[in-house]
Amino acid sequence: MPLTSAATITPAQRLRGRLRVPGDKSIAHRYALLAALADGRSSFANFAPGADCRSTLACLRQLGVEISEGPDGAVVVLGRGPGQLRSASAPLDAGNSGTTMRLLAGVLAGHPLTATITGDASLSRRPMRRVIAPLERMGARIQATDGHPPLVVHGARLHAIEHHPDTPSAQVKSAVLLAGLYADGTTRVVEPAATRDHTERALRAFGGRVDVDGLAIAVPGGQRLHAQALSVPGDFSSAAFWLVAAAALPGSRVSVDEVGLNPSRTALLDVLRRFGARVEVVVTATEAGEPRGTITVERDRTRSLEIAPEEVPGLIDELPAIAALAAHGGEVSVRGARELRVKESDRIAALVAGLRALGIDADEREDGFVVRGPAGGRPAGGVADARGDHRMAMAFAVAALAAEAPSRIDGADAVVISYPGFFETLDRLVR
């Protein structure tokens, strides 16, 4: 279907097919940033096409990095070397991308310049104190408005710290590690729970040294990175919506090829098995420390799910998709996910409101939600508001497949943030 501000979702009997998803945006952000800091010319195939990664590329261009883009998602970055980013003549616009803002703040903290990083209305509401505090401890000075963007980063000569974040966050960890490349001594982050490790793997791929000891990750300062030619694997968090839909709809079978299989990202697969789906995973290659391969999911039976707090860090981006499972039967209960309230939207409030609008029984918790599938029959359908959040738009689309009548998703164009072709792919898979 054409991408407009609203999308109509027709109920489906099943989803069947084979597909690839766009390049992983978490990995693409990191590859672009490290390539900008490296010596030489880096090239990336299957670079993530969404607006978030475009924001990272645009910010790097403003900082003097030469970047060219070719067909089929190819991106070439001419690295400037360590400490050689130049002052921008205007504020750096991170758009809707919290990853761009937080990781770029870490990079800029160690450069002898002052830069302002702005964002859209949604990003400007997101808290940044968790990244400001450790970077200021390292010696940078960062101005903000009550802990919110825009950020004015005054770079400085940094010194190493040991940082113990209160809340698990791959973005905060990554910002501190990137700043650590420019610090005197060895910077260490000790996580309260393991988060995705794309930064650690990417640093090694670019010739950097990273030491990992359990939940402690250390980076020595003064390193030089080296340009690389790499292919970005498919985005697991984008694939999650198809995997969930296949697990939920009777008679469904969906295979996703060339998708990233980093074990810090794939906790959803065990969740789908617990729900009752048949899940097959085949690893076909590993590049730059990132495994990739094919995931096939088939619907088998429906069970209820309870997601415990200790599971949340490994599922944080997939929780909206998991919520959509219950639209097709069973119950999904999530606790310990207060972090969802400070994403692109308040994802707890947005999820519950949108699912209720589609005729699905759902309740908010302070730190999670409960979604109850219909005891018999199907949800009525309705109009759900994605609230400018790409994951809400995709989750509501999957939930609406279970409805009795067509549903409308307002704000459907938010999918351009991560998955511009989402609705066209949905049309192709529906049977």
C-alpha cells in the first residue's frame, strides 16, 4: 500500500512467504560513527534505510565527514581519523533518533569543539541525564534544558572513569565507551544487566580493543581505528513483527533471510517458543562478529506469556510486537519495563490505548501492561493512533490482522523511522 499518514489493515487468515528486512539500524549507526573516526575509506552494504540512520549520516556530514550513498543501500564513509571532526556551522539535527543523540554526544565529548545536538518534538521530551552525567564526569561539559535536548556539548580532554549505570542501556554504555576512545586511561562500564553488545563487536571489527569480563566492558583510550568494508545484517527488531504475526495466525509460515542473530538481540525467539510457535534458526555466516542467517516461524498453538523484569533488557524493542500476540489469543503480561515510558512515545500508554481502540482488552501497569486475547471470536477492530512511534504503528498493524473488520492505523507513516517498506511487505505476505 502507498505510505500515507493512515493505513488500513484488512483482517488476514494467515501470513506466508520469505523475505528480507532492512539493515539493522543499531549496527548501522555504530558502523557510520566508527567509520567517521577511523583512518581510511569504509564501505557498507545494506545500510539501514530508515530516517534514524539518515540523521546520523547527516550529522556526520555537518562535522566534515565525506559520505556518499549508492544503490541498494550502499554507503561509503571517508574517515577523518581520531579527534579530527570539525565544528558544524549549524545545530546537528538528530531527528527522532535517540541513538544518534546519545552516541554522538559520546563522540563529541572528546573533541575540542562545541556542538549543539537537537531533535524533533518527541526526541526533545526524552531524558538525557543518564548520558550527560558520565560524560561530564569524564571532563566534558554538556548544557541541557532540565536534562532534555537540545544538548550543547563542550568537548574537552577526557579522563577515564568506571561507570555503573542504574538502568541497563546500550545507548548510555555505548556513549561512554565511545568517549573512552579519547580518554586518558581505561574507561569501564559495569552494567546492572547485559544489554545488546553491537558497540563492542563493532569496535573490534574496526581494529579496536575491548575487554569484556562478565558485565564489565573496558576500552583503553588513545586507540586508532581502521576502515572496513562490511555488510549490515537484517534488523532483528524489524523482523520481530513478521515472526510474531507468523506465530499468532493459524496456518502461517514466514522465513526471514540474512537477519542478524546476535545473541544479545534474539531473546524473542525463546518467547515465541513459550507462546507455542515452531521456531527454526539457521546461522549462515558471521561478519564483524555479528552472526546472521534465516529464521522460520510457524504457528502451532497459543499459550499465555509472562515477561519478567529480568527478561526486559533483552526484549525492550520487541515488547510492542509481543503485546500484539495477545490480540490473536492468550494473554501477555509484562513487568519491569518502565523504560518503555521514555521511548519515542510513552509506549505503555500508547500500546494500551491503541489496543483498546482495536477492541482488545488491555491494562496499564506502572512498569508494564497486560493484554488479554478474546476468549472467543475476534476483536472488533477500530482506529489506533501510533502517536508518531514506528514500533506502535507496526505493532497495531499486526494486532489488527486478528480483527473482524478492517482497522485504521493513524500515524502509519512513522514506519519510515526504521522500516519504510513495512506495509508493502505486509500486503505481500497476507493470504
